[in-house]
Amino acid sequence: MGNVAHSVSTLNLARLTKSLQGTPTAAALTNPAGLASPSAAKTAAGNSVFGSVAIPFKRLAALKKLEPTFAEIDAGTAIACTTACPESTLAIEASFTATAQSSLRDKLNAVNVAVNHTIRYARDIDVYQVEDHWATPSETLARREGDCEDFAILKMAALSRDGVDLNDMAIVVLFDQKRHFYHAVLSVAVGERYDILDNMRDDVLPDTMLADYLPLYSIRGNKGYLHGSRVQNAAVVANTVPLEAPPGEDTTF
């Protein structure tokens, strides 16, 4: 894990808002009451990840950041070797072998540990010289470093390769209310439960054990969602974050 020297500031919130541009969600971050009417969330009654309401948004700008990853997954090149196989890829493939006949829970644990111990945490600005870059699995494996969403994306690709349905997995961008930083994790639906694969811990925990995680938006398959909370009279408001916060682990959003 690497620490960052600057705080979660108005600039960081502006970057998060930028990922939502082109939809009503950007305004909703500063005017939560305008997010949606009860009818907009009638199919998601607070039973999404971290107990939130998930509202579909087709024009979520972050969807474009994942297009190259889905292209690699579709082509079978996300985690693959040609003439030379990087040690990072070998480590991920070893997790497949170790859990070939195991339960889904064992597969989640194996992939979470393999990626966490193979990839080094590094900020996008240090690796790619840009503030926000969502690396493809092959990029992360080649460099053996990345930030939190790169860990989550690689885990999603690895589990897809191991037979887990992409529609059961979501990249979730959130705010850690305890540590005061933006973060990203992989959520996997297992029956009625959501298991969280996190680069901050090797244990795969159910979302109910991570009450400090406030989901902001997510991508499942090729669909984007905003996350909110249901309040009085069944209205839905966007989950919001403070404009100022102490230094934290990850402020890439």
C-alpha cells in the first residue's frame, strides 16, 4: 500500500464528478434530492452492494474506461501467455490450478491473495503520468503495479477466466468514511450475499462487514450504476462525500 501526500479535496471530488458527466448524476452530487424519484429505483429497493440502491445510468463516463478491459476478456487476452509468460501471470494462473475443483469461495480467496501479493500498489500519476488511468489486466500484469481500481479490474478478469459470470461481478467506486479516501473494490454476488475483494486485505469479506464503505458508482458487465440511499417517503438520494478530508490511501477518483 502506498500513501498519498495530498488530501481528498474539492479537486478530487471534481474528478469523481467528471466521471459522471453526461448524466444527471453530476448535478446530483451537489444536489442529492435531484437524483431520482422513487419510481426510478423501484427495482432496487436498497438491496444492492453495501445496502445501497443501485440506479442504472447508461451514460456513465467511467464505462469507457473499462471498454478495453472487456475487449481483452472477450478476446481471451486479459490473462494469457504467448512466448514468454510474466511471473505475475504465472502467479494468477497458479491460483486457477490450486482451486480447479474448489468452491466459489475458495476461488475468490485464491484470486484475491494472488493479485494482492503479485501487484504492487502505485498511483496512476507515478505509473502512467496521468491522474486517472484504468489499466487493462494485461497492462497491470506487465507492469506488476497499479492502484486500487487496477487491482479490482485484474481480479474481475481473473475470476472471469476461472468461470465466474461477469454479470455477477462489479467494480465499485466508493468512499471510505473511516479512513477518508476514495477507493475501488470488486464485488461478487454469491447468492443473496456480496463478497468484497479488496487490495487492502487478503480476507474476502461480505459487504455487511464493511459498514464504512459508501458506494458512489459501479460498473457491472457493460452497465453503469449510481448508488444512493433511500430516505423518508421512499425518496432516493445520491451518496455524497465530504469536500475536505485528511490524507488517505487512494484519491484517484
